[in-house]
Amino acid sequence: MEVVWIAAAYVLGIAARQIGLPPLVGYLLAGFGLHALGFEGGEALDHIAHLGVLMLLFSIGLKLRLSTLVRPEVFVGGLAHLVIVAAGFALVFLLVLDLPHSAGVVLAVALGFSSTVLAAKTLEENGEVKSFHGRTAIGILILQDLVAVGAIGVIAGETLSPWALAWLGLPLAKSAIQRGLQLSGHGELMLLYGLILALGVGGAGFASTGLSSELGALVLGTLVADHPRATELSRGLWGLRELLLVGFFLSIGMAGLPTLDALLVAGLILLALPLKTILYFFVFLRFRLRVRSSLLAALALASYSEFGLIVAGVAARSGQLSEDWLIALAMAVAVSFAFAAPLNARAHRLYARLESRLLPLQSPRRHPDDSPLALGDADIVVMGIGRIGAGAYERLDESGWTPIGLDSDPLKVERQAAAGRRVLYADAEDPDFWQRLDLAGVHAVLLALPDLNAKGIAARELRRNGFRGLITATSAFSDEVPLLEEAGVDETFNHYETAGESFARYSQQWMEAPDPTEADRSSDQAADQAAGALPSS
């Protein structure tokens, strides 16, 4: 049975990817096909699906930063959008389709969410997770996920145990929990520890006291979010999480085949998707984001959510929602993925085509993080202030130049500024940024960005806007060099080869130097001889 599930998911997942769709669409279709052939999921698949949801929530907790959520465009804008969309759907479901109150509200809220998996994957593939519009979209998704977790807890309606109050003291154990992560090292022990936190302490522990296991997984993730190894843990669990989530999408598809009514409902839901996306765009404009940032963030959120399916699935298990509505929602989610994936792949080209029409909508006042930057008296720009960029900045500063650093990661900007370096926030992949940047006094630009695509975009934009100075760039592989040179880079430096050469040069110099032990011994002998030559007192 399990082999059939895996094979069907793999075949249709591959088929979906071959035509440019997310594999998730294939998994849902695999579930529908298996159900049509008479296969049933049963408790085993439901258990796998539940574990996948817990792992997803734990991973979100690992990335949760309160500073991301308290920004006005995220907290106020995200909540405003969710309320407006949910209210609109609720009116249709309750007044037009005459659904029961609880079912209508659950569906309305579920349709207000956007896909965390699809948006995160799209932004990561485009190298835009840390860009301003990427951070805005991710912040709103995290906010929606928190609302979803709360909704799941309300819908489940489990009776609380008196021991549930003990979880209020969980923050007091934060240092001990993080100490456990530190002791786990970097290998499989770290992954096992993550599973214990997500599935054991968070999932089973919270459920045993009547609280939502989903909430427990999220809370445990947040407790280790600020640990230096949180990102490493998240990456290590990524593959297992994605594998378990396949079970979730299969289980939704195997709940039943869509009826004609379900298909019609799914079609009506999809008609509202463009309106939901346009509303995102205008909400972002209201918070003084530029047209480009507003459009790219809105397109990243132009989908319905797998979390909506999770919320609806909990409602279906509790009897508040029929299976037909769950299947209709699954169809709408799948088609929204098919709509959003190619749209996001062409997002930058779409902006270039619509720019002249959309710019009049832009507010003359700009968001502080979305405004042009003045470089002052800087004569060299270092784009990307990681380890390599920071080292280059330091060397240039010591040599008498006036460097300035630019980076799209606000945390790096803050750390470098605290260290006394002049570093400003900037998105290298933003054509608008390069067009508005005054480079009159700049002689050279060093591209120390980790992403090849970002370096290529930066070099092309520099040359397109008339920069004639020196452009250098780091490279990790030899096949990147011609691509960078074609984009306008004058010189590339392979940091792996450079590190290897420096390491070998130092070792060679050390080996060719006189043995300090022999030198000390010769010195001692000479001293003894000199002492023996002196007349005794």
C-alpha cells in the first residue's frame, strides 16, 4: 500500500514539475487518482500527514522573529487584508450559499491565507527571501500561520487539563532547551533533538494537556529561533518535513473525488483570487511601499494556502465541515498553485511591462526601508557584507579608501553598523535602486553577494546606468566566470581557490623558514661559548 502511495506521488509530482507546476499539485492529483482506483489512506496516512503539519509549524517557529511581525505593513496591513478577504467570503457563504455559520466562517478564514510553502520556495529560488518585498511577504505569511494555529485550537475544541497551565512556564526552560541543541552537535543527533522538540514536547506534550499539538510545535520552534544553530536545524529538517507533507496532500486528495458541485465551488473561489492579489497590492501601496515592491510581494502571495487546507481538515474531522467542501477547497488550492507558480517566474518581466502604468499610483512619500540611498563621500562600494565582503571592507578602509557596504539583510546591516562600519540596506536585485543611485564619486564596485543571479543583475544594472568604473565579483565555480563577464564584471575572484592558495603559501613559508628549535639551540650554544670565553671573576 505504502509503495503505491509513494510511486503515485513521485510520478505525478515529476509530471507537475515538468510542466512548470509545483510538485504539490501532483501530490493532490495523485490522491484523487488513488481514491478513484479504490485505495484508502487510513490511519497510517493520517498519522504521517499530521507529523508533516507539526514539522511545518516547528520550522516556521524556527524562523519566527517578533521584530518581523510588529512592522506596520506586516502586522496592520496583513491583518487588514485577512479581515477584508475573510469578511467578503463569509458574506457569500452565509448569505448567498446559505452555509451553516461555523462552516462558512471556517472556510472564509481559510481562504484568507496565502501559501507559505509556495511563496517561500518561489522567493528562495529567485534569491529574494531577504529583499524588502520578500521579507514583507514572509512576515505576512508568518502572521497568517499564527492566526491559523489559533483557529485550529478553537476548532478542535479539546478540553483543557489543569496541567495545561504548566506550559506558561516553558519560557523559563528556554536556556535548558537551547543547551540541549548545543550539546547535540551538527549531525544526526541535532536532527533527532529537533524531532523530540517538535513531535514529542511540542506535539504530544501539548496534546496530552488538551492544547493544540500544532500550537505546541510552533511554540517549541520559537524557543530555539534565536540560537546560532536554528538555521542549521531548519535546513536539516527541511527534507524530512517536505517528505512528510507529501502524506498530507495525498490524504486530502484521497478524501474523495470532486463532485460537479465541488468543481463549481472551486471555480467560484478561484474567480476571487485576482481580487485577493489586487487587494494585497493596494494594501502595500497604502503603507508607502514602492510600486515594484508592492507588486512583487502581492504576486508572491497570489495563492490559496496549504494552511487553509489544514484548518479545513481539522474542521472536517470535528464534523463542522463536509468532505465535499474540503475537496472543493483542495481543488482551489491546487489550481491557485498552478496559477501562481508561472506568474512568479515572470514577475520581474511583468513589472517591467507595467511599470509606466503603475508608477502614478506610487506614493511620493517612501517607506524608510524602500527609499533611495545616498552614498555620501564613498569612493568604493562593497555589495554584500558577509565574511568576504566584511573582510574586503576592512582592508580597503585600512588602505585609505572610503568604502561603503550595502546588504539586503537588515540583521547584517545592524551588526556591521554596530561594529563601526558604514553599511546601508539595499536590494541588489532591485533595478529601481540602481537607477536612483548616484555613483558619481565611486571608482569601483565589489560584488561579494552569495547569489550568482544577484551579482549578474547588479553588474548589468550598473553598466546600463552608465557606470564606467571597475566591477569585481566573487565566484564559487569556474563556469560562473563567463556569465559574470558577460554581465559586465571586469574581474572575478574564486574565493575557494584564493583561500587554498593563501593556505598553501603560508604553510610553504613556514616549512621553508629555519626551525625555531634549531635556532634556539644554536643561540644557546653561542651564548655558552661566549660565556666560556669571558674571564672568570
